[in-house]
Amino acid sequence: EAKAGGRNRAVVYEEHMNELLQLQHTIEGELREALQRDDQLSVAFQPLIDQHTRKVIGAEALARWNHPKYGNISPARFIPVAENTGLIEALGEFVLRRACALGAKAPGRTIAVNISPTQLRNPRFSIQVFDILRETGMRPLDLELEITESILLDDEHTSAQNLRTFRAAGIHIALDDFGTGYSSLSYLKRYPVDRIKIDRSFVMQLADGHVSVAITQAIVTLAHAMDIEVTAEGVETEPQATILGRLGCNTLQGFLFSGGVAEDRITAIFADKANAPERRRRIKAA
Ligand code: C2E
Ligand code: MG
Ligand code: MG
Ligand code: MG
């Protein structure tokens, strides 16, 4: 009986795997088509908030896919497929181009763009970035590329070279989703970054007396000692924002302030007098 149960489970598992593979295949085909058109893919921009002044100092570009039949498909679903099929190259270029077009119209604002490991491993990637900056007229200093720690883990020579090229040109590098994997500040000696972004899963747990307050404090202190700025992502409540401010986080991002918005909306937010830029202080190492 146990054996029969096992076999059934195996059959169910296989059917489930087939369904998953089928779904991946469908997404791949649909995404390939969406990339040839101009009416399904778009880029949303989520405001980045200065913790001290609460002004909007920039925005993170986030890929959006509105499918005529399936509606909005989450990046959590289609980015991994894009990464596994090579479509991330075209998708990444699309997002970068839109982000830099906005950045060119908003000098002094930081525009952050998520970069997949596949893109960074491409030796031609830095050339592509510089071409897009030149074509759009965006200043390299206003661009921030968000990478994930998996990039720091693999000892890819090309990735490291690309990162050095970007930093030499004044482009900022941010380490995204910090705290979710094997993040260690010791990598940051090998691959210097300008910012770390503390993951939402940490921010969610922040409450007076919780151990994550002490962990976040340690991360902020170490980061600042290394001349690295800290952003907290997924800030949803005022108490979270208050604690993060007390801990010295430089920038906040989350639904408390705004989700991702369309390009015309973020342009209006930038133009708002309340968000007029002021001179930002850089943190100096102690
Ligand atoms: P991420 O880079 O960590 O982006 C932050 C994600 O958290 C976004 O989800 C954003 O909408 C969401 N978020 C922001 N504030 C809050 C909040 O207060 N509460 C909650 N619950 N969520 C919040 P989104 O847009 O679904 O993107 C998911 C992930 O997909 C991104 O995580 C990023 O890793 C990836 N992604 C999105 N666009 C691109 C892209 O153009 N290229 C690449 N390579 N990856 C992308
Ligand atoms: Mg990001
Ligand atoms: Mg993130
Ligand atoms: Mg995240």
C-alpha cells in the first residue's frame, strides 16, 4: 500500500512538473512576442525617499507586463523565465533605455535599475550601458545599478570587470535584497558597492525589542564605516520608518510612501516643489 501511495505521489509530481514546464514554455513564447511589440511591456518607477527630509530623491525602475489575456504578470514570475531563456538581455535593455530616458529629463535624481547576473556576465554589457547613457543624454552619476549577491558569490571575472568599469565612470552600484542569502559584508571588500538595500523580510520584522532591530543596527553601522549608504525596502508602516530613521538608514522605499507609478506620474512627483533637491551629504567613514 505504501508502495502504491509512493507511485501515485510520483505520478502527481511528474504531472505537476510537466505543468510547470508547460507554463514556463508558455511564458517564454508570450514574452518573446511581447518584446517584439510595444503595447504590453512597460516600466514602473517606485519613489526613493530621503529618510531625513522625506523628499523623493529618485526612483527604482520595475518591469511591468500587462498581457491581453492573462492581465498583469508579476516580475517574480517572468524575470526568472527571462533569465533562463536569454530573453533577459532584451528585456533588460528595454528597461534600461526607459529608465535612462527618464533620468535624462531628471538630472540630480537617482534612477535605479535592476540588473540580472546574466547581463553583468556579458563582456559587452558595459558598452551597452554607456551607449544608452549617451543616446539618452543621462548623466552616469545619476544611474544606480542594482545587483544581487549571487553576483558577488560567483567568481566571475567579467562581472567584476564590468562593476569596476561602471564605478570608474561614476555609476553607482547597489546590493539588492541584502540579508536574504549568504550576504556578508566581507564580500564588499572584494566588490565595493555604494549602497546596500536591506530586504523587505527584515523590515517586516522591525518592532521595538525585536532581534532584527539589533541586526539592522549592526548592518547600518558596518555599512557606514565602509562609506556605504543604506536603503530599507518594503517600508509599509510609520513605526517601521521611525525605527529605520533612528537606526540611521539613509533612504526608504515602500508602500508607506508609494508603489511603482507610471513615468508621467514620477515626472510630476519630481517636479513637485516639496521634492525640490537639496545638497545631499555623503557619509564619511569614521
Ligand atoms: P526588487 O528589486 O527587490 O524590487 C522591489 C519589489 O518589492 C518590487 O516588486 C516592488 O513593487 C515591491 N515593493 C516595494 N515596496 C513594497 C512594500 O512596501 N511592500 C511590498 N509587499 N512590496 C513592495 P516587483 O515590481 O514585483 O519586482 C519583484 C522583483 O523582480 C524585483 O525585486 C526584482 O528583483 C525583479 N525585477 C523587477 N524588474 C526587473 C528588471 O527590470 N530587471 C531585473 N533583472 N529584475 C527585475
Ligand atoms: Mg531592486
Ligand atoms: Mg530589492
Ligand atoms: Mg527585495
